[in-house]
Amino acid sequence: MRPRVTSLWAVLVALALAAVASPGRAQPTTTDPAKLEEAKKHFAAGRAFYDDPSGHKCEEATREFRKAYDLSGSLNALKGMAVCNLELERDGEAIEQYTKYLEGKGSSIDAAEKQQIEADLTALKAGVAYITFSTDRPGVRITDVRTPSRGYLITNQYDLPVAGKKLGIHPGSHKFTASADGVPEQTWKIEIPNGGKYDHAFEFDKGKPVTAEGFTKKDMEGDPDEPKTKTTRPVPPAAIALGVVTVAAGGATAGLGVWALGKNSAYKAANGKKTAAELNTLRSSVKTANLATDIALGVTVASAVTTIVLIVARPTKKVPIKASSFMLSPAVGSQSGGAVVGGTF
């Protein structure tokens, strides 16, 4: 059971909630008159919600006390949140706020008030259970419904970021419902003992990556359909061109070789029969024919080697496979009938 608010404690709470009008007791952390004035208005609204004749409206009061605290840093506003969270059974938040309130007040706190807060803190810490929630989807809200042994259901709501959140939960029978836009709700029921510690994940999109901002555009749109491909190694155009050069140079080499052999035979046949001048002319033509043949042979070998290297080292590529389709259409004539087959490859 959660700590009860005693009659003495009720008096101390009333005094604390009224203290915001006194800057000395409220201990503000800002000197901005406009912010202090606005903080007083929010504090007064929180006090009005708490003192509502129909009963304590702690959720509304907590929101107003939070605004007052954020504007001014008032310890009394901090205590107002702690009192409300105690009644709402948000035990983890109440523990944090009461602890911070005691640290802020230091030695200036009333002895009876300190004794009561410390007693409540001891009871809260003995019973609080901690659950670390996580999720894979942004914008998740958790609704916690506790079923007490008697009395009304106790309901609290928490926003759950993608980074996760640790909550201090009052022990008992709980039903946690996680909801987010566009997905079905998820429910987790559990009986929580005093001091329990749990981890629970609400996973709406298993297998999808998530960022701090939520899903990426690619995640939302899905992966595009990848076309079917096949691996091929096409012969580069340069290799084809050099292959043509190799063939042409090889033909020229063969032709020049025959021409050079003819010149050499003519020189040998004229040797000893022609004049020295005629022999010199024939010898010169033999040298020219041999040189031309050697040049053509060199070109042939160089282009052939380069062609082979280009073909062996050609890269691998993936190319889409064109889908083949066929269509069978009836064909009817005045005196005959049949079918026409058409398609693409």
C-alpha cells in the first residue's frame, strides 16, 4: 500500500502550497519579475486543483506545479509535484522529487516536515519496483492500470521515447497497454512484487531499423524491386579494334615476307652474273623488303599481345535479364483458321 497522508502531513502540505507568495520561502532560482509572476499564477492554479471540493485533481495540479517549477525553480512547487505523484502512485517520480526537495531545503526545513517526508521516502523506496521499457517505434504512449485489492482502478499514462524509459512503479497487479498511430495496441499484464526489477520491450516493427527520429524514408517506402541480373564479361571495344589491327598486320607481314623472299632469291640468282652496280641495287631492295617485313611483324606481335591482355583482364558486369514473353492470338480467314505466336526475347 502507498504511504497515507496523515492529518499533520495535510497541514504541512497546505502550508507549503500557500508559501509561493513569499519569495523567501519559495526559494526561486530566477529574478525575472515576469517569470516569477507567471510562476505564482501556475502555482495558485495547481493549489486550486489540489484543493478542489470534489477531491484532489492531482494530474491537473501536477501540470501546473511543473510549469511553476520550470519558470521559477520553486522548492514548494517541487514539493507540490511530489505530493501529487505520491497520491497518483507514480512512486519513482515522487521519490526523485522528495529527495531533491530535501536537498534543496537543507537545514532550513521544519523538523516535523522532514521527519514525515523521510518516513514516506523510506516506505516508497521499500516498495517501488522499476521497469525499463523500450520500443522500436516513435510516438508510443503507455497506459498503466493498477487493480488494487479494494477501491477504484488507478490509471497513469507515460510517453515512451525510442531511447527507452525507466519507470518507478507501485507494486501490485498491473496492465500496461502501449499504443501508437497506425499499429495495433500491445498489452502486458504482470503482478509486480515489492522491489521488483523488469525489462520489457513493446516491438511493433520487428526487423526494421530505427533511429532516434523514427523510421527512415526508405523504411517507410520499402525497398524497390530489384531487376533480375546475370553476370557477363563483355569483350571491350578496344580489344576488338586491336584484334582487327592484329589480323591486318599479320596479313601484311605474310605479304611482305613473300616479297622479301622474292627479292632475296633474285639477288642470289644475279650474284656473279650482274655488274657490281646492279648487285648493289638488288642488295638494297632485299634490305628494304626485310625491314618492312620486320616492322609489320613487330606491329602484329604488339597488337596481338595487347589484345590478349585486354580480353583476359576484362571486368565482370551485371546486366538485367530481359523477360521473354509470348502471346498466342487466334487468326481467322475466309477459308482458313489458325493462330499467330508473337513474343519478345
